[in-house]
Amino acid sequence: DAGVIQSPRHEVTEMGQEVTLRCKPISGHNSLFWYRQTMMRGLELLIYFNNNVPIDDSGMPEDRFSAKMPNASFSTLKIQPSEPRDSAVYFCASIPSGRAWTGELFFGEGSRLTVL
Amino acid sequence: GENVEQHPSTLSVQEGDSAVIKCTYSDSASNYFPWYKQELGKRPQLIIDIRSNVGEKKDQRIAVTLNKTAKHFSLHITETQPEDSAVYFCAASRGTGNQFYFGTGTSLTVIP
């Protein structure tokens, strides 16, 4: 398995532009998480999905952020409009359900976003 | 929701010495406590974990202890090596189907 796949790996954009980050979880995993990592705040949970349904989006910082999971193999995190304080590394992670879960949270390589 | 606190934020040790990182959690329903290591520019990766029915777990040079009553758990690295230098994150979770809450990380530097 290729693991959790995120794209783009790096994005540089200007303030006000729309940013879309993409994630493909490991096949068969039915829980997907989006995290934001900064030096000041560490790994913050933004939102997570179970079986494509958003369960907890209380970590989404504001209305400029939205996330979707239209099917079991794809999720997007969108920021519109982007601001310099959104600059961070965004990680997607997935786990399988029930007995298949060994405990490990499988992270993608991350998407490094820089908003100028 | 859960609140995980981690200390210290930075830690420097001499090669061969031990390193200890401590975390506390607030949600008594949390029952799974993993530790992740993140090398510079890479993704976090699981190094060891402990479940609430166990008080201690060891894997070679690393060990984790859990005190459910006090709601704290710790990572112990013995005989540290330069390749142990990384950022370490603790986390707490209620298990599958639930979210993972991470501490703010500890940057460990092992001085040769």
C-alpha cells in the first residue's frame, strides 16, 4: 500500500487566494483526520470523518476553512480566502475501524502551505 | 474535550544519558496513549503506545508508563543516541472511531 497520499506537498500562494489540499487515505481505512502543525501550537486536530461523515469539526478555526469527504478514498481541505496566519503544515491521517485497528495513526507526508 | 499537556518543550541530553518526557490528560475516558516521533521535515511516526489496562510497556531503549489515577503518562528513552534527536508528541484517544489529541511536542536534542 502506498500509504496516505497528500497533495500538493508544497504550496505558496498569496493572501486572499483559495487553497485546496487533497488527501487519499489508505484503502480500507474509514476514519480520516486533518491536522494542522505549527511551531507555536503543535499538532491541532481540525476535523475528522468516520465513514465519510464529519464527526467533529470543532477544531476548524473559522468559516474560511471547510472540509469534505465525498467518498471513502478522497478528502479535501479548503481555505478561502487564505491568510498569512494559515501558513503551516497540514497533515492528513487515517485509521481502520474496529478489530483492524492496531492503534497507529497513519500520517501522510503533509502539505506545507505558505501564504504570502 | 480532551486536553493534553506535554513537558518540557525542549530537552537536551548528552549521548548515553536518559531522557524523560511527561504528559497529562484530562479526559478519564481516554484509554489509548501513543507516542510519535517526528524527524525534521517528515511525518510523525508511532514509536510506542500504551493502553489503559497496562501500567508500563517497554521496547528496547524506550518505555512508557501510565498512571490512570493521576492522568499522566511518560516516555523514557535510555542510552540516548544522536539519531534519537527529533520532536516527540504524546497523544490521548478514546480509541477507534474517536479523535486523537496531541500534546504540543518536545524537541529532543542528543549531544554527541
